[in-house]
Amino acid sequence: MSLRPRHVRTKLGELNCHVVDALPEGAKPALAVVLSHGFGAPGSDLVALAPELMNAAPRLAEAVRFVFPEAPLTLEHLGMAGGRAWFEIPMAILMGQQRDWEQYSLAVPPGMPAARRALMSTVAALQLPFQRIVLGGFSQGAMMSTDVALRLEESPAGLCLLSGAQVAGEEWKAKAHARPSLPVFQGHGRQDAVLPYAEGERLRGLLTGAGMPVEFLPFDGGHTIITEELEQLAAFLVKRLDER
């Protein structure tokens, strides 16, 4: 099947977003999938995933709208033209120094509450029930998606975490226990030098410890997204459609 998805850039809530779907004009999606990019990437960074996921599982083209929010902060001051961030990361951590992951996993990063409010406004602007919204993202975007998924008034349809990690550990742990049936897909590279594999395992432990069903895909690779991960993510999204 030759897909020609529609791609528009629009503002949803407080954030500019790239919206991609192959639905008939004016049709409402059965499921909206909100995927947030990582630190330093442009807002368009993950947009190419939409047609890849639709090709991997054609049912997604018939029923899903993909939304890719642009993080609120610019990183022009760091010389990263077009780069954006959900919250600042200390320079020492960016330079590979002072990475006390135990401490970092427990702290609420400065700027995260403001980013959470912005992402929640985008979710609200979709005007869909939470059980028809899947949240997800890559790296820092996965952190934001987890934070929002645990704080919405009701559980979303699913959570997709690509190379993510735990932050705000005490807050997340308390809130995760109220979401024991939230389905999660999580992938992480064993050679990840940015967010170490052990941090992916720490996050998985928090989620499974709260009772969440987590599909976990470890893979040989670094801080990236691989084809097998996309195929499993597509299958995960089809399951969310089936559960509607």
C-alpha cells in the first residue's frame, strides 16, 4: 500500500505540533498517538516515524492520528540551531560529568512542571477521551510522557517509552500505583551512552513494581530507535485499537 499521509503544523494548546494522519478529511481518529522528541532535537525530529509505523501496521493508517509536539524551550543559546528542550539539563551532565544517576532519578528537574503543563494543554486540545490517547516519546520526551501519563485525571490508553529514564522518582512511584493497568511499551539500547541501559531498567522496575504490564525490548545499540523497536511499537498500538 502506498501511503500519502497528510502533514500539517498547527498549535495545539500551548505548543506548536506536527500532525500526521491518513484519515479521510474531517474524520476523527479512533486513537491519537502523541510522541515527544528528545533534548536538542527539532520539533520535527520524530515525524518520519508516523509513515513507518503505518507501513508496519496498515490498520494504524485507517484509525490513528499522530501528533508530534515541539518542546517549549529553544537551545539557540547553546549553539544548537533548531534544537529544542522540554527542560534544561545541567552543563556538567551534558558534558558527561557529574552523572549521579541515583540522585538524578529521584529529583524533579527544574522546568519540568512548566513543560508538563504545556504538554497537558496539548493533550487537552485533542478533545478526545484519555482512553483514546497514547503518550510516548524518545529520551527526554519519554520522561515528559511518563510524567504526564501519571498525572492525567484518568489513565491514557498506553505509554510508549523509547530510550527513557526515571526522574522525579518519589512522585512517580506514588502516582504509578494509581495506574496499575496502564499498558507500557519500552525499548532501550544496551550500549546507550546518553541514558545508560541501567536507567531504562530502573524505569521499568518502577512501572512493573506498580503493577503495570510492560513490554520491554532490550536491543544491541546506543541512544537510537531501531527497526525492530518500531515494529513492536506498531503492534503495541494495534493492541490499543483492539481494546477500544
